[in-house]
Amino acid sequence: MTGYQHILLAVDFSDQDDYVMQKARGQAALTGAKMSIIHVLDNIPMPDTPYGTMIPLDAKTTYAMLEAEKNRLNKLAEVIAIEPAHRWLVWGEPKQEIVRIAEQENVDLIVVGSHGRHGLALLLGSTANGVLHHAKCDVLAVRLQHS
């Protein structure tokens, strides 16, 4: 059995991203895998932008909220030495876009935080749950503490 070759770390800019990043880095260190990082924009308005649109990280815009998201992703990626070519900022539905990028980039492990939802939130589904059920590769759902 060979180890993972390409790990995709999905971040949501929560306070617990550092914990999820540690888990992904640990797997990469064990297997020698390259790492990519993705953040899916679903919480800021993006008028006239279709889902699945890749947001260039090196092009400046006049949209302050978008620039803030780009800066956050770049800072996280720099902490764990992920090269710019392996950083993804996408507008859309998180579970769909994470799975799409994983397939496009031949990822063999997705690492995502799981908040362990209960009740109505569990019925509606979480990002981790959606990724787990639709990904064609392995998924490591890192259990997050309630904050």
C-alpha cells in the first residue's frame, strides 16, 4: 500500500482551522504528500458570479470583502508552505466545489473539519458530510470542539 500523494485541506476560516491544518500537515509528513488548500466562498455576496468561479489570488479587486478572503487564504497557505499554484478560492457550494477541485487536481485525501452537527443541522447536512458522501477519494473529517 502506498501513502497519499496529494492532500487537499479545506478551510472555513473558523477559529479551529489551525487544528485541522495540523492534522493535514501530519498526514503529509507521514506520506510525503504534496498539499493544496481550498476555501469556498459562500458567505459574501458575489453578484453576477456563477458557482464554480475560480477567484484569482494574485489579481487585485476593489471589493474589500473579497480581498480580505484572499488575504486570509494566502496567510494560512504560507503558514504551511503551500505554493500559490496549489491554493484555491472558489465561489459556490462548499461540498460541491471541494469535491470538484479534488477530482480536477487528482487529490487522494481531503481533510475537512467536522462540527458534529445535531438536530436540524444534521438533517440539512454539513460540508464534511457532503464531501464524505460525494468524494471519490478518502476523506479525513477532523472532529472539532464546540466553541
